[in-house]
Amino acid sequence: MIRTLALRGLSATMLPLLRTMDAEAAHDLTIRALSALPALTCEDPPSLALNAFGLQFPNPLGMAAGFDKNAEVPDALLSLGFGFTEVGTLTPRPQAGNPRPRMFRLPDDEGVINRLGFNNAGHDAAFERLTARRGRPGIVGVNVGANKDSEDRAADYVAGVERFAALASYFTVNVSSPNTPGLRDLQHEAALDDLLARVLEARDRAAERATRRAVLLKIAPDLSSGELDGIVTVAKRRAVDGIIVSNTTVSRPASLRHKVLSAEQGGLSGRPLFALSTRVLAETWCRLEGAMPLVGVGGIHSADSALEKIEAGATLIQLYSALVYAGPALVDDIKQGLDVAARKAGGLDRLVGRRAKELCASPYPGT
């Protein structure tokens, strides 16, 4: 109770201030505030514990990549109550990203558009920070990507796996950001097959000197049925450990109220992404037929929406943009709702995918 009240107080204090600031400046201030946050004790109900990818998660709710790009605050995020967190996207060399402004809030829609472009301080800076926290509890995934000007992008992903093999709880191969030109081309079947072959070979080599790390693939929501078929075929053939569905969307739902801002170039996240990403999640679950666990991300904003992701096929879930509008108290709100649902169903595992086929048979979002 004291912890929950503290988070609600933090939300009430910080959110009004942050909303007066440029979106990226507000994000930077949030990172600094979390760096100074005292550790908060978090005990999750047993109903939320689960095993996936060979890891024991205290609860299924994680912080998505993109928030803690440089691995500055993983332990602070875990103390907020997340069951895991994912740092990055990390590229081998430091990268400034696209020119500012490059983040835009859509408050009436509870959405965010960004065209950051993998801005990060590179492998060396994150390696130093993750090495300093080595031995601490908590699941911290590492999301790896490629430098914009790289001549061999697959080699950049391999470099990330090799560099962080002893530090990452798991890896995410991010081929779905819309803000690096040509990156999404790596989702095409032949290119993806080559990329995953090289990444998994690097993972297996690293396992000779460190623990074998799961490798997850993060895909876009803007995929045709045929493209998704190809991704699933490659993922199954190469035996990746899981798929994260999904990254941001380049589409713009007609329901968006911020007509001017919605024309900004970049990936749309937050509540407007929910229907599309959840449908692609269900489509992926139906195609995989239980071959691997899925992580559902995109538009989660409440306990009910988190439950919808799980029922669409997600074993684990992630959020980010909703915190811009609801603050960190949302983490406990979601977990409390999932606890009730899990106990009523007799376990979280009984909820996974139970509405996926129903969703796949419904009209596609936007049609």
C-alpha cells in the first residue's frame, strides 16, 4: 500500500510538469528522476509468476525498449514493479539519430509519434553500465540494432549479441523500427533468414563461455498476410525463442483527433496502435500453433487492455507510451487487474490465446 501511494504521488507530482515540456526533454528529465529514485520493494502475487524463454518472471508486464535506450535505469524500472525491462535499441557505434523535434504527443488520442532513429550512446556506454549492475536480480533484456550507415547491418546485430552475451537476460533483434531507412527490409523472408542464421550462430558461440541467451524477434504491425507468413516460417525454421508483436506503426487511423500532428513522419505508438498490434498478435499466435511464446506490445493502457493482449496470444506484455499519460501508478493497476483475472481463470497460462481465433475471424482494424 505504501509503495502504491508513493507511485501515485510521484505521478501526481511529475506528470503536470512533464506535460509543459517538449516530449523528448520530458523523457530526459524522467530518466534523471528515475536515476535518483530510492529502491522500492515490490512483491508480486504468486498468480502472476511465469516461466518463458527459460527465465522466471515475477509478473508478465515489462518496460518496452525505447525508454531506457542507454541502460541508465534498469534497476529503477524494476523497482517500479515491472517484471522485466528491455534496454536499447543499442547500435555498435554511438548514433545521434534524426534531427529534433522528433517526438510528438497526441494527448487527445493518448498516442505518441517518434522518429528518433536509434539515437543511443553505443555499445561501449551500455556495456559499462550493465557490467556495473552485474549480479543484481531482475530480468534485463538487450535490444540490438544496426547503425544507419552500416555496410553490413547483420554484422551489427551479431556484434551486439557477442558484446552483451554475458550481461543480457535475453536479446531482441529489432528489424521493425520505421525510422532507419531500409531497416524493415530485413523482415523480408530471405534477408531475415540470413540475419537470424548469423545472430543465432553468434549466440550459440557465445554460449560456450556464457549462459545461452534467448533471442526474440521484434516485428512491425504493418505487414501483409504474406509477409507475416514468411516471418513465421523463418522464425520457426531458425527456432528463435519468441516474437515481440509489435513495434510502432506508420499507418494513421482515421479516428485520430490530432490531424496536424498525426501528419508528422515516424512511428505511432500508444492507444491508437492497440487494435492493429493486437490483431497482428492474434494472427501470429494462430500461425505459430504454440511453437514459441509471444510478447504483446502496442497500446496497452489499462488492466483490461493488458488482458486483451494475453487473450490474443501474449505470454508476456510490454508498455511504454501509456506511462506518458498515466504515470508509473499504471504498473500496479495493471498487475492488480491481471491478478484478479488469473485467479479467476486458474492461472495466467489459461488466458493465453483464448480469443486469438475469434480476433482473427473479425474484420481487420481500419476496414
